[in-house]
Amino acid sequence: MTSAILVAAGKSTRMGAGVDKLFLAVAGQPLVAHTWQRFDKHPGLDEIILVIRDEMQGAFQHLAAQAQFKKRFHLVPGGKERQDSVWNGLKAVSSNADIVVIQDAARPCTSPQLIADTIQAAREVGAAVAAQRVTDTIKESDGGTMVQRTIDRSRLWAVQTPQTFRTDVLRRALALVRQKSLLITDDTAACELIGQPVKLVESAAPNPKITSPADLPFVELLLKTL
């Protein structure tokens, strides 16, 4: 069985005061509806866990009824940090789920093929992450104002979601993060702590995440062409 956890508990601080980016209208429906719909329609997934802010329970229930999503879903309250939200979601997955897919709810353009490829890679290796090769020249700075050196970009990848794992691997990795009181920015970093290999799955198509108002026009254009 394969479960998906959509992480939707962020506060959208970079979008401006009082703005919940997940419910902004993009290409005719709320942003989060596009992401949820992609996972709801995916044949390789059996259930969806949405990790949300507790006060948004009503809004998500209403959205589910309006969109008539078909897959079984659960709404779970988020935690203080993203890793805490993922942990809460992980506790809610079905006991017989052997694979779990973690997805940013604000990343609505992820292709069905990319989801399937990360699931397959996680079955083979234990952990997988969608990623794109870094094409810009990368500089390391000294104090944030002056260039210190140029980084060899040939070995660099920008990671995205989905990040997909054997459930027992992710549980073990996040438990260690919690035990050591560490702060991580993505779930594959937890795998590095336990020595778990993570397969890079190249994302051929654009797979952006909305983090600021400037991202909206590009994502809307993509959604209209999908």
C-alpha cells in the first residue's frame, strides 16, 4: 500500500500578511486543489494524508466535498516545524502502508510520471527524491556580500518533492532527528543521518513550488497547459 502526505501546514509568511497561498485562486480553483487532485487521480496511490493548520479543518473539508475527491483522506494537524508536520502525517498513515510519498501542497504541477518514478525508486533503494540539475553558476560568499569562490555545479542538484520512502526508513530517520533535536529542511536529510542511500529522480518537466507572489503567473501558465 502506498500513502501520500501533502504538507499544507505552512503560514505563507512570504506571501504577505493575511494571505493563505494554498487557497489563492490559480487557473480556476484554489492552489491546493490542483495538488490534491493530481494525487487523488494517481493510480499508484491508495490514501492521502493532509497535514494542515488546525483552524483550516473546515476549509479543507469544504474543498474535498466541492471537488469530490475519490481517494480516502485524513486531515492531521501540523507541527511547529515542517519535520514535525511530516512526523504527524506519518503517524496517521495506514499500518500496512509500505511506501510513503511526501509532497509540498504548494507544488501543484508535479507530473504523474514523476510521482510514479519516485515510488519505483523508493521500492528499489529505500528513499528517492525529485530533483533538477543546477544549471546556474553557483558562488559561495563570505558574509553574504562578496564572492569567496565558485562551486563546481556539475555535482549539484536542487531537490523538490515528491520525496518518497519505504515507510520504515522514513520513520527510523525522523525518529533520530527528533531524538537529537535537529532541524532539517527536507526529509532526505534525515536519511543521510542514518546512512540511507537516496536516489535522485530527475524532474524533466517544470515542478515549481509557490513561495512568493512572483511565482503565481508562471504556475498559472503551467497549470493551464497541463
